[in-house]
Amino acid sequence: MFDFGIIVSRYLFLFLIAAFLYNTIVSMLAEERTVNPDALRAAVLNSRLIVLYMHCLGIFILIYKSRFDLKIIGVSLASLVFLIIYNKFAGTKKPSLINCVSFLASVGFIVLIRLSPNYALRQIVFAFAGFAVSLVVPWLIVRLKFSAVYAVLSGILLVSPLLIGRTVSGATNWIIFNVHSISLSIQPSEFAKIMYVLYMAASSKHFKNIKKMNLRQVLKNTNTLLPLIVSAAFILILVLERDLGGALVFFVTFLVMFYAATGSLRVVGFSLLLLCVGGFASYKIFGHVQARVDSWLNPWADISDSGYQVTQSLFAIGTWGGMGSGLTRGLPQLIPIAESDFVFSAMCEEFGVLFGIGVILVYLAMIHKIFFAPQKDNIANIGFGAMLAFQAFLIIGGNCSLLPLTGVTLPFLSYGGSSLVASFIIIGIICITSKTEEESEEVEL
């Protein structure tokens, strides 16, 4: 009888995400037009209630199917407490943005509790830590007066794994601390990305006249040349660490920010040419890159070994179609590394492809709000938005076998402490850099 209820719940989950998207669009339009505060307040409140309704439905199913396992109950309640606290204290200057983050975090918690309560518990701890840090660190970061400070901090973070890091899955981009029986893994590049975006935003004022400059003038102009050299150096460091996914994220972030600041296609075109050359060289040099590309091109050639991850991901997405199997009725645990690299596939198997499309639309709404959030200098927002958007594009494309796997995380959904904390810091920075009191007027709920 309860299984029938789970089958029916598929339609309820789909209705909830559709209602959330509708209210998010209404709230975003009301924010941008700064009219009809009652409509904005109602849409924001509806969105937050929908998130809580959806989360309660998800954890109820998980608790019941676990036969009221105490660990599942504890982790589920902890995740609910986090969502309530986050919605209450995250601030009301960007309510539609906060609601999108809350929705994605809720889906991530439900999927992780389904896959592994232990991973879910760690993720909730990371979420609390990330939210706490996002209330303080962004306020300090944006008050640094010199762009060189951002570059130095980013460089130190990127170089540190080469000195004291460990190699995981072919990439030397982790620092692991062991304190008694507790092991803490940190990925410094996640925090270096934040500093890099702020550095490029602070340096963008020197790019305004680059379209009028020839190559010799660019090489003679230190203010213009230095950010280009720093960007190339950071990407090279990531390549040396074999973190090619991170290098690609840095590269695309640079391209988007540079084009937004200059409107010049010359450097963008030349950079894309270098990307093609670098990608081909990486394929020839690094064995794990060859394996990922080969398994992407033809995962069915070796379905039991090199193509196993991709094929299991495709089976998970395609087996149950648009509506999914229903929460707890699928087999997402058969997908390797489902909690991080293939969290989108695990979600689609039980929630359905239509729900997965809805999640993509939530990401698009979040990115839109980041791109167009009012700020004195919108270049930083564009960089953060491009970074999160490209990460989502890479991981979802990899799960659907549209792109090779890169090892980056899906923001707010994938398991990963460094990524989650860094993502909350990004949202915190955006929320505290509103341009005017009128545009950042708080919404009382």
C-alpha cells in the first residue's frame, strides 16, 4: 500500500517543482521591476513553503521505508532544521536567489540520505559550516583594498596541493588532515576560484581599452598584461596537478569575465584555439584523461570496466523515464560515486527525468539572478555566475554522456565539503554587494 503512495508521490514532487518555478519567476519579476511588494512577498513565502513541503515529503518517505531507523530520523531532522535556519537567517535582500539555493540543497539532502546517511550527515555539517562562514567571510573578502591580495591568496591556495597535497582519482588537488581518528579533506582550488573571480573583477578596469590596443601595446601595458599572465599561471598550476576539470572551470570563467569587460573577440578566439591545443595535449599526456574520453566516446565497448560508470548513469536516467521509479524504489546505489560525480543520475532515476529538467531550470533561475543581481561592478557576479553555470553544465553533461567526465561537483547537490562551503560563500558575497538601498530592499516575511 505504501509503495502505491510512493508512486503517487512522483506526481506530487513534479507538481511541487513546477509550483516552485512559477513562484520563483513571479518573485524574480517583482524584484526586477521593484513594484507590487505584496506579490513579491507572497511569491517568496510560497517558494519557501514549497521547499519545506517537498523536503518533509521526501524525508517522510525515507524514514518510513527505513522502518524508522534512528540514524535516518536524526539526519532527516537535521537537514530540515538547516533549511529552516537558512531560510530564516540567510537574509532577505535576494529572496529568490536564497530560495533557489534552499531548493537545490533540499534535493541534495534527500538524495544523499537515500544513498548514504553517513554522507548526508557530513553534508549537513558542511552546510551549517558553509552558512556560518558565508555570514562572516564575504564581508571580510570584499573589503580587501588591493587586487594583488586576491591574486596572492588564490595562488597560495592553488600551489599548496603541489607541496603538501595527495593524489585522488589521478589529480593532486586535495589536502588531507588527520587528527586522531578524524580525517578532513580540503580542496583548496574551490576557494581559490572565489579569490580569482574577485581579482579579475578588480583588474577588469584595465581591460576597457584593450580593443584599441595592438599586441605590442598590450605587452608593454603591465596593468593589462599582468592579469592575463596570472590567469595563465593559475590554469597551468591546475594542469600540473592534473585537475583538468578545475583548469577548465578557471579557463571558461576567465573567458566570460574578459569578454564581459572588453567585448573583444580577438583574445577570446585565441584562447579557444589554445584550449583546443591544450585539450589535445592533455589527452595524449594524461592516462586518466584518455580513459575518460574513450569511455565517453564509446562506453559500451567495455561496459564492465572503463565504461561502467557512464553506462550505469545512462541506465539510471533512462530506465524509468520521465516520472522516475519513485523515491526508494530505484537502484541508484549501483551507480559508482553516485553521491558526488553522478548525483544527477541518481536523482533522475527515482524522481524522474522531468524532475531533473525542473532542477536544471532552477539552476538557470539561480544563474540569471546572479548575473543580474544589482551591484556596483557586475563583473564579479558574471564571473561567479559563469563558474557555477559551467560546473553544472559539465557535471550534468557528463552524467548524460554528452561530455567527458571531469570530476567537478554539481553546486549544492553533490557531496563535497569544500565545494559546498565555497558555494555558500559565493552566495554570501552576492547578497552583501547590492548596489543601492532601493534595489536591495529587504522583503519582510
